[in-house]
Amino acid sequence: MPVNRNALIRYRTLDHCLRNRYRKWTLEDLMEACSAALYEYEGIDKGVSRRTVQMDLQLMRSDKLGYNAPIQVIDKKYYRYQDPDYSITNNPLTDQDLHRLTEVVDILKQFKGFRHFRDLSEMVQRLEDKIYTSQTRQPTCIDFEKNDHLKGLEHLDTLYRAVQQQRALALSYQSFGAREANQFVFHPYYLKQYRNRWFVLGGKEQQTPLLTLALDRIVGIGDTDEPFTPCANPDLPGFFQHVIGVTVQANQGPEEVLLFFHQRAAPYVLTKPLHPSQRVVEQPSSGIVVSLRVQHNYELEREILGFGDSVKVLAPERLRRRIKEVLADALDLYRYEINHTNLAHQLQKLVHKGFSILPHVFTKKETNHLKSLIVRYQNPEGSGEKEPVYAIRNLLQAIPGLKNGLFNPHLKAILAAIDPGLFLSKALYFDKPPQSNWSVAWHQDTTISVKERIETEGFFGWTHKEGVVGVCPPEDIRKQTLTLRIHLDDADEQNGALKVIPGSHHQRLGHEEIALITQHSLPCVCEVGCGGVHLMKPLLLHASAKTVNQKHRRVIHQEFNSLDLPNGLAWAEKMTF
């Protein structure tokens, strides 16, 4: 038996080499590959002789094993398969193979009733189906769950043997959130499959928490001279006892989870329990209430969410809140979509009236992320108490991480529809809380922000405030500017939403003209919901009143342009997206 097993290892190694057309394989290369494989799998360090490899190649060419491998020799030196798609693993089973497999299945079926052999049932069924389809040339009549494109399965055998032999490995691993792979020494202890994905449980160093790594994220595996550190946990199968899936919190015990399932989902939950600890605690007429004794982890959330509107979390409160948040964010993905018909209408309104409002551009999750970045900038950890910040100029220079969140796909689509050549020329943040209640009289935005003061014809009214240089440009530059205000709170008349005079954006106005127009015009209050965007031409007359409630009105004010400045002048915060 050992000789046969060694020969099979050599055949599979030769097959792997001959299929690799990115390298030229000499007889010496094949001898070296077979020797390395025998040492890795069987610990045999004698090596493989030239005659043994030659006889193996000759046997693979023949039909004695049913291979009939199309092995060719190039330049009387290099070996490869003539057919690049050929492999001995693709060959159909011979009659002799089928006969032997039938005998094996008959023996295994005798043990199917024994408790210790229950795990053999699926394997026996697979073998029976394979023999049936090979003998009768009929299509398969049973389909087992599988994933032919699953990554990482090539590492399974190496990890399995490392666990058996208690051998440390040099691992290159790249998690989904990492930009590049991380190299470290890993001590594998246990392999686990969950939903067709394979995971390995192990540790990096002694006294460190156990890690569960996904095989499909392993980039490479190598040998290491570092001694193996045995696992301190004597019951590794019990490590996953209190979880659904593979994510285990080391310092967190299980808790009772109560779930209500609607009657349409109840039969599925009863016939296929979510966890061994599942028990029915109540059976109202509308469904069932089940109890699970598990940890709160990612897989538990996925399992609950998979039942959609047929399940409700009753306890614990933390899990209940989490599922509600995820469902709300999921609903936002459908609610917060760009309606291109409405967008075209709003852009026409922008041209004719000087402003428009686009709701649902940023989801609640996205606006909360933007607010959290700003709060962290205002109150960095360990900085102690600081005076509240109600304005941040040169916003993206101060908080570069905001850029990805600001330019989401919806905002990019809006800007592209207005003018594909737009670039960001100004970005600032301001808050209008009750502690800093202020109002703004009727005015036009006539200044732009530039990097430095350079006296230029047509530019006047230079200012310098808090490190920002402002100037009034020629009217053609100002008319090409677009103001875009992202609202991080609901803005209405109670908390100082902007009032505008529609159609007042066509030219720069003097003080008397502004007073006359505002006295004889009916203003429009621009109420914008959280996550909405207010588009505005900068010369549009606008004002804001003081707030009369206790709410914030946080806004990210951006200006875009498509014209570059002349004579060495540069925009203060020019940025493409």
C-alpha cells in the first residue's frame, strides 16, 4: 500500500508540472518536484531516481491506468502535455475502478446505521451517484451543495497536514479590508467549514487569542523553522459551541436571543434549527417564539436578516437595535436613488430660477459618517475639552478623509449632469446651533477663495480672513460657479433655513437694487431634509433668519467651477473628483 500511495503522489505531481506551461520542465526538474512532494506528504527524503520518473511518464502515456496522457518532449529536453487542457484528474473512471468503488460503497453502507458512522452518509451517497452516472452514462440524479469557484481550497491539504503534524507555517494573509497582505507565523489547530467556505483556527504567538482565518484570503503558505506552539484549549470543537458560524468573541459569553418567526417561516425554523441550543418558548397563533443561547456575531445577524419580514428580534435590546439599523440602511438604498427625470427637471429649475433642491442624495448612514469625521476633527481623542467649532474653512484640507464620503455615486452623477468639466474650488463647513444663533441679511455671494493675493485686472475687493484670501472676480467667472450645499440636518424655517428670491441670479446687484427687489418680492424658504442637496447659483439673493428651536443646522458648503483663473491666480482648494 505505501508503494501505491507514493506512486499516486508522483503521478499527481507530474500531472501538476506538465500542466504548467509557464515553465519548461526537464527530467531533472520533474525528479526534484516528485522528491519534494514525497518529502512533504510522506516524510521520505531519499529522493526519486531518474529511472523511476521515466517509468512513471511511460506508464502515464499508456492505457494501463487509463490515463493515455499526451506527453510530448520539446527539443529532446523539455516535457509537457500536448493538450493544454489535459489532466489525469479529468479522466473517466475505468470499469475496474467502478468495480472496486462499488465494493467500497457496499462495505460502507453496512455501517450507515451506526452512530459513529453517521457522517459517512453523504459521502456514500456521493459515491453511489458517481458510480451510477459513470456506469449508465446518465445525468446525475442528485445535486449536492458546492461552489466550483471557491478560492483557497488548494491550501486545505497543506493546512490539514500541518494540523496533523503539529507544524507551524509562514502565512501570507490579506483580509477583505487590508490594502496588502500581512506575513506572519501561524500555528494551525483546527479546520472548520461553514456554508461551503473553509476556515482555519490557530494562533500567531503563545498567549494570544485564537484567530479564525478564511482560506480564501490566504495568499501563500510557506515553511518556517519556528517551533510549533500547541493549543492551550483542549476542546477545539467546543470553541464554536456558542456561535452561529465562525466568529467567536474570546471574552464574551453566550446570551439568550429571543426571536419571533411568522407562521410562514416557522416550519423552516422548526425543521432546520438555527443552532443546537434552539428551543420553542411560545407558540402564538401568528407564529412561534424561539430561544437561542449564542453570542452576538456577524453570522447571527446575517441569519436573522435572511428571513426578511418573517422574523422580529425580541431580545436582547442591543441585537434588536442593530437589526433595525441594518434594515433602515437597506431601505435607504432603495429610497435614495437618483430619479433622472426629476434630476433633469431640477436642473432646468436651477437655470431659470437660480436654485433647486434634490432630496435623498446621501443616506442616513452616509451623513452619520460625515458627521462623525467632523466631530473627531473638532474633538480629537485625548485633547481635553475644547471650544465648540462652528465653522471649518478649507474643509478637505483640514479633513482629507471626507472626500470619499462627499463624492458618493449620486453626487458624481448630479455634477456630471450639470457639467462634466466641473472641479471643486471651495469647501467649508458651518453649524448653526442654538449656542451660536446668527442671521444673515439679503446678499449675493460675490467673492471666491484663492491661494494668494495677486493684483489682477478685473479682480477687486481683496479680503484675508482666518488664512483664506477672498476676492471679487469678473462676472463671467462668478456666473460659472455652482454652489452645492449638503445638509447634515433637517433644515426648515424654524432653524434658519435659507430664504431665496427666485430669478435674482442673472447679474451682480447694488445695495439699493437688493433692497428694492427684496421689499417687493415673495421669498421662497428652501427646506431641505437631512441628506438632501441644495443647488444654487452664487448671485442668487439669499438670507437666513435666527433659529427658534434647539436644533442644529449643519451644512457642508461647496463651490464648483469649470474655468481656471488667469495670470497666476490659483483656486484655494481646487480638486477633481
